[in-house]
Amino acid sequence: MAIRKGKTFTFEKEIRVLSSAGVAGRLEGEGPLGKCFDKVFNDTTMGEKAWEKAESDLLTAAMQTALKKGNLKEADIDAVFAGDLLNQCISSSFSLRGMDVPFCGMFGACSTMALSSIAACLSIESGAMNISMAATSSHFCSAEKQFRFPLEYGGQRTPTAQRTVTGAGALILSESESEVLPRIKAAHLGTVVDLGIIDSTNMGAAMAPVDVKIEP
């Protein structure tokens, strides 16, 4: 079982990343990390009529790519821990409709991928599962519609407004002794701190202090 010391959980099992995948939109593909993505989609509508469906397609692409890279099938996965930024984790749930795999919906805003990975690791550490998948997605257009105004509204963005990534990622985790594979040794859980940020568009100011306040 995981050993807890303060807010950090150290895993006794050698939990490793069997496979991973990342997909992104056109703008992200043009950035400095563009060559790191497995797939870059120039059409961010993904051929769909709704941004939420497009985001769901991005997540599906990431999960299926991770399975293919790991030479795994859907039946090999004991559970998928996934989430997104939208109400009811709708992008994730719609994406998992096409997979006959147990689904645990997660919501942690910008920490959803970390949260999903920790949950997947704990499921393996406990012995409840052998292979788990952690995944998440976001889409600039669906996020604007969810948190601010639909792009069609034509509202002016504030100087502090952030730009949400259009993309998705997936990790497949399992216990393995292969030293070639990346290992997740521990997880550190934070606490809720209200920094008094009242500008709802300035998400960076709300999160930045947390990023640098790391305990020894």
C-alpha cells in the first residue's frame, strides 16, 4: 500500500507508464512542443457541428493512440479515469460511450490529468486493478463557451484572459519492472487555499502561487 508522509503518498509498487499519447489542435502544433504530439489536427472542429463533440473526438484520438502505441486492446484496460472542463464531464463521457471499459469521471479543472493519474496509480497500488488509463481533454472553443462567452458572441477578451489548450492526453499505467519505462514513485496532494483573486478570467494569478509553493 502507498505510504503517506504529510501530503505525499509514496507507492511501494513499481507503477510505470506503459504507453502515452498526446494530440492537439493547429495552434498548439505550431508551438514549441508541436513535434512532441502524436497527432495535430488542423481542423479543430474535427468535422463536428459542436465544439463539445470535437473535444470528445480529441480525447478518443488520444486514448486510441495510446492503446495502439502500447499494443493493447480496450479489453486490457481495467478502468479509465478521465475528465475535462465541461459540465458533467460531457466530453469524456461521450468519448467513453464507444469503449466498453469502466469509467471514473474526474473533475479537477487544470489539475484533471494529475488527479486522474493519481487515482489510476492508487487503483493499481491497492491491487484492485492491473492496468489503468488516465486521460483528459480541453478545447479552446468549448471552454470559452463554458466559462466566458461563445466565440460567436464577439465579446472582447480581457487583458488577463487565458487561452485554453485544444488537445487531449492519455497515459496507460501498470505495475512493471522494466526500467526503460517511466515510473511514478509518489503523488503529492495539495490543499485548498483562497488567495482572494476576484477576476474570474485571471486564472494564472489564482494558480501561480500554488505552482511555486512546494514543500521540501
